[in-house]
Amino acid sequence: MPSTSAISAASQNNDKELDREQVADEILESRLHVPNTIIKFVLDQTVGAAVNSFMFSFVFAGFQGADFQQAIKISKQDFWGLLSAGWKLWPAISLINFTVVKSVEKRNLVGALAGMVWNVYLSLVSGASSEN
């Protein structure tokens, strides 16, 4: 929601004040919309996690030379292990991003840093499973 001072500055065409508020990150009032946050969190941890886990296994199996049917079989085998491992990291990152981090840029940074940690983990796990 726009802050009351931002609404006032906009109604008076005070561009200088609007610019100052934007730089100070005061142009919007930060209100946590609990139902919206719960919906985003649940979708992220169910649909998003399931699709990402399955697709990672499927694509990685393809990179290792598996045909379509083999990739599906490998993806089904790896699915619950990857999903449960992801649930040890991503819920905390999602909650931090949805509740604490204010700007989109900072949310991208938090997500990218967590993604880097997650990708290191996936590389280690995939490397170990391809050796067996």
C-alpha cells in the first residue's frame, strides 16, 4: 500500500518528495497480508517444489544419457528424497522472503544465495548417485 505521505505527495504533484521516499524505501507501507503469504508459501512448497524436484531429476538423467522412459523411472526414484531434502531448506528461505525481506531486489538476492547453496548440494548428491 502507498504510504500516506506518498499519497499526499502524489496528490500535490511533489515529485521531489516522491523521489526521496522511493530512495529511502518509504513509498510503500509494509503490511504483511497473512492469507496471501500463506497461499504463496503453500504453493511454493507443494506445486513448485514437486515440479522443480521432478524436473531436476528428469533433466539430469537426460544429461547422463538416459532415454525418456529411463529418465522418468530415475525421476520417480529420486523424487521423494529430493523433495524432503528441499523441505529442509526452502521453507525457511520462503518465509524469510515473504515476511522479512521488503524489496524485490533483496528477495532475488536471498533466493539466489539460497539457490547457490542448493545447487552445490544437488551437484554433490547427483555426482554421488551417478558414481553408483
